[in-house]
Amino acid sequence: MPSVTDFTSESQMRALADARGWNDGLALADAHAVTFESVTPERVTAVVNAPDGPARVELTAGDRFGYTCSCWEVPEACRHIVATAMALPRYAGGDV
Ligand SMILES: [Zn+2]
């Protein structure tokens, strides 16, 4: 059974996001802008409190990696999705 973290390594997220989304997402993660609501191996939901407003992110694991964000800014993984993915190991480690 795949879990969300199987899909959210740095190299995988870099491949999913464009360069700007990656950089902005990393900055949001570093700024502790991500508030996790629910974290299970198969599904993660979070709210990302970006400077221009909050966005709701859902990451799911199944046959493939699923990701949605309420901002719908870009077809790629947006900065909110990158931020959630990059903050996830810290959540798992208890350091959020
Ligand atoms: Zn977004």
C-alpha cells in the first residue's frame, strides 16, 4: 500500500512543480505556513497560510499520487502543494 510520503520526496516534488512554485513552496514550508488538519498514510489535508491568503491542500496516495489545491493557480503542483509536501517530514518528526 503506497503512502503519501512515497510520492513527496524532494526530487519528486521538484519534478511536479515549476521552478517558481518550488521556490515559493519551500519558502512557505520554512516559514511554518503549513497547518496540518489530518495526516494518515493515504491522505493528508492541510491549510497553507500564504501571505496572499490561505489555501487548502489535499494529497492522496493510491495507484498514483493525487494532489489538489483550492488556489487552482497552475496545472503543475502549486506552491501550496510543494509547501505541504516539504513540511510533511517535519510533521511526522513532531517538529512543526
Ligand atoms: Zn495552491
